Amino acid sequence: MEELEKLKQILWEKGASLIGFSDISELPDNKGYIGAITIGYKLLDEYFEQINENKGPTFEYFHHYRDVNTALDQMALFTATYLDRLGYKSMTIAASQSSNTDPYKGAFSHKTAAVLAGLGWIGKSGIFISDEYGGRVRFATVLTMMPLKAEKPISENKCGNCMLCFKACPAGAILGKNYVMGDARETIFDAEKCSSYMKKNYQNVGRGSVCGQCIAVCPKYKGSKS
Ligand code: SF4
Ligand code: SF4
């Protein structure tokens, strides 16, 4: 569709690193929408080098994380407005979401839409992993009444026997199992352990809301050109 190609071009120019479309009409938590547009933004490598060196998060990472969230939220707002003008009711799902019913779940799973769009898979760490960027990518999502179909087939889980994130996690939150699509996140990842550890140990860095060690060690990202 010409409008979608134009939208993609604009989002690339705004800094998006991954863009995907998916049919979410069968998802139970689709909020009544039928399509999702996934917008991914790659985090910069410098901050993961700092995490590996520091054996934990840094202020610079926290600020970068927030900058990327802001950029994603602006792109999602632009996208929803673009679709709205085309006549399709749409809503944005912010990059960093909180819920008043479950502190560890957002209003809609960015990762589920990204996987349905064929952009990558859910790693042992419970985060989204892509061939291009490993886990170094954050997302915002736009839900829409525009009918959409994925441009790529769903990717297989490529974690294999790798256990690097399991070994790196200081909280013991990663259980070391390969994720099976459709299973609850709890089968591979303990969100409460991760969150408690960050709050207790990194309160002086980003108010205990970031860590990044499982992302920094993931070998699926091959590094940016220097
Ligand atoms: S963010 Fe840190 S504490 Fe949480 S799972 Fe990853 S490595 Fe473990
Ligand atoms: S570190 Fe290894 S096991 Fe963990 S998400 Fe990356 S590839 Fe998968």
C-alpha cells in the first residue's frame, strides 16, 4: 500500500531502526484493534560498553534510555495521527508503559507485536531479540483499525544453547529456558526478582529502573561499524 511505504520512509528518516506490521485481530488483549505497527529504535553501543565495563548500569545509559523512549513516543504519535487522517482509528502504546493492575505488565505487549511482524523472537532473557540488533532495541506500538499483514514470516527462536544472559543476570531472574511462543513470560523470567534487584541495587542510577546487563552480553548483536 502506497500510504504504508510513505509512512515507513518518514519513520526511517526520523531514526526508526525496525518497522513491522502485524495482524492482531486474534490477540485477546488487542483492545478492539485489528492491526499493529511496531516501531523499533536501536540503542547506541557506547552505553552497553559502559555497562559491560561497569558490571551494571550507568547514568549515561539511563538518560539514553529515556531519550530513546521519547523519540519512540513521538514517532508513535506521528504514526497514529497519520493513520487517523487516512480514516483509520488508531492509538499509541508508549515505549515505557505502566499498568495499574499489574506492575510488571504494560497495556499491550510490544514484543508480541514485534514477533508477529517477523522482526525477531523472545530470548531466554524475556526480551525481544533480533538478528540485526540483539536486544539493543526499544519499541513503541501503534494499534490501528487499518488491516495489516506481516511482511516476513515469524522467526524461529535462535537462542539455542546460549546461556550468556542467564549467567550475567545478578538477580537470578532469568531461568535459562528457551521461550515457546504463547507461553506466559513467567515460564522463563521472574519479573519481580529483576525489578526488586534493580530497585535495591541501582537506586542511585536511574531510580532503580534500568540495568541492561542481559542486553549487553547478548551475542546476537554483531556490533556497529567503528
Ligand atoms: S535487567 Fe538486569 S536484573 Fe533484570 S533480568 Fe536483565 S540482567 Fe537480570
Ligand atoms: S544472551 Fe543468548 S540466550 Fe540470552 S537472549 Fe541473547 S542469544 Fe538468547
